Amino acid sequence: MIIDALLPARSRARLSIALVLGLAPLICAAAPANPAPTRADWTTIADQPDLSGVWSPGPLDKYGPGGAEAPHWLPQVAQQIDALKGLDAAGRPQNIYINCLPEGLPSSVTQNLNSVEFLVTPGRITILGELDGNRLRRVWTDGRPHPADPDPSFSGHSIGHWQDKALVIDTIGFLPEVFIPLSQGVGFPNNGDMHVTERITLTGPDSLRQDIVVDAPHVLAAPWHASRIYTRHRDRSFDLAESSCREGDFLESTDAHGNAVFVPVPKDAGGATLPLDQANTPSKGTHQ
Amino acid sequence: MTRRLRTVLALVATAALVPIAPAAQAHHSFAMFDPTKPMKFDAVVQSLQWTAPHAVLWVAAGKVDSYDPGVWSLELPTSPANLAKMGWSRNSVKAGDKVIVEINPMRDGRRAGQFKRATLTATGQVLSIGVIPGAQPPK
């Protein structure tokens, strides 16, 4: 520590005490607690729409490529999007999820192909998924506001409340690199200040609708509206499974000591698994 | 030592001889596979790599068209979590099973492709990507 080098031991001790005494009131004032749930809290949840179970996301029919629901990009972004679409069509996707970082919003709603589970507990709703090494997203329902300066994250900071029978979620605090996706091979970073609102409603005994509005003023000419329909499954075969995004990068093997280890599998530039003897050299197959 | 383990060790031994591509890239677009030139050929199952985000069927084949004999990586378009809901399991095939595979090959000519369907020669059973009720089907 720089302090260690500059101050004698006794001075360091005094400084430490002063720092602790000075910071303690600040820490207390800035750390509101999560209260223990009461019977009334659980009763309130029991009377709300039942989101339990595992939900399969349905077709992406509300914003087919080129359809009326596609995002309206700013002109300078639209040009870049066209180039990305061209590369994808030519078999050279500029993969938006290739590095296994979390997808974040809105992809975890609009691009997701895996099951989703909502855990409703006092003060928060936890949304679990089967990607990103098992996705976890928190929606605070305890009335707290967004932080004034949230740490940017992939899924942002979400606060929610029930509006009649609809769960309304407001999210800010995204990393600017988080993509607004058109497909698994074409997406564009939100470039900052993205704001997402969602509305989740039960539309039948086992169906759910999630409407999402994405406002990204640095890349979109107007907020993008999309919707997803989910189907609920109660069968235990649908219970969420562990799903690591990186596991497929490795083969199970044994080291020289007989210990079980993972060894890397070679991949092509686009992320496809390759035969081990063709990691770097294309063969003379018919597609050259 | 099980046959499957021997297969994996053989694969690993091969891997030790070649440089490994540096990047780790799991979840990805399937644009590198060509759906306009589907292929169908006889092969022998090496292993079913039961991993997220894409399971991989490893098969060995003799000379196929202009492809040299060797091991093929056939990527399934989704994860074990979804495949299990479609009726697959990590034991759907086993090492040594003779199969007829149907794939969309990789555009650059390497022995890799997108798995479309496999028919078990012994029983005629067809393994294909199934559907999950109400869900958007994978590619």
C-alpha cells in the first residue's frame, strides 16, 4: 500500500481508526436492509397471478425479418445492419453471442430458445433461464427506486410492480455493448442509455404474454416493440437443467495422472465445432 | 476401459498433435453451415457430446464425395436441456452404432456440419430434432 510506504506504523494505526470511524455512519446510512417476509407478504403473493412453472418461449412471430415489427434503426446504423446481414447470409456471421457472455436484455426475451422460470417471493421476482450458464435476473418489487448511478450490467437494474393483473417491469443500467438482436447472427450494440419496459400477463391457464419496449436513443429511430408468447409446462421433464454456455467448448478426458479433466475442442471463426485434425486446415471437401 | 472412453482418448490424442484454435466460442449462429447442399452418408458413432449450448454427434466415416475419411463433428442446433424435452437422452446413441446421417455441411469444406437426422442402421430408428409444445423450434 502507498500508505504503508509513506507513514510510520503508529500514524498508520491512527489513520485506520479515523477511516473506520469516519466511514461507519456512511455505511449504515447507505445500506437499507431487506426485511424478513411476513405472512401478509406471502398472502399477497398468493392472490397475484400465478407465474409458477416452467415456460417455453414461443415463435418470434411479432417481428419477423423485414416485418412491420422490426426495429427502426437510425440511418447510420441501418447501413451497418445491412452489412452485418450480408455477412450472415454469406456464412460469415459476426456472432453476437459467440463469447458466451450473458445475452442480457432484450435478447433474453426476444432471442431466447430455452425455458424460463419465474420465482415470486416477497420483495423480488427472480427470472431463471437455461442459458448463460443458467441465467438469473432480479426484478425488485419492494418499492425501491432505480439507483441514481447503477453499475452497468447485461440485464440492467429492474424494478417491477403489479398493475391490476399485469407485471410491469422497468429496466435501466445496461452495458452499452449489450446487443439489440435481429437474429443469432445479427445484432447491434445499444451504445448506451437503453431503457426497457416489459409487461407480463397471463393470457390463459398455461399461456403468458410478454410485451417488451426497447428505447435505445443512440441506435433506434423509435422505441422497438416486440412480444413473445410462452406456454407453461408442469411436467417434471421440463424442470430447468444446468446449462453452461462454455461446456461445449471442451471434451471430457483424463490427464497423465488419471484425473478427470476437460480439454478444449477446436472451433471455427464462427464458433462451430471442428474435427480435431482440422482445427486450422480446411480439407478438400466439396465446399471449397 | 470402456469403448466410449477409448474413443474420447483417441480424439484427445489426435488433438495433442494439432494446434488448438485459441478462441472459445460456444453459442453461435449456424450460418457457416450450407442448407442448400445437404449431405447423407454412412457413418459410425464415436460419441454424443451431451453439452450446452449445442450437443455434438461425433461420427467416423470413410471417403464421402471428395472428403477424406475421418471424424466428423455434427452439431445439433440446441442444448441437452431442450433435447431432453424433445425425447433425446445422452444415451440416444452409443459408440459403435452404425448410422446414416443427414447434415448441412460446413461451407469451408471441413468435416463438420449441422446435424439434421440420423437413422440407426440396426433398427431403422430415426433420430431428428423434435419439437417442444408451444416453443419456437431451433434452427
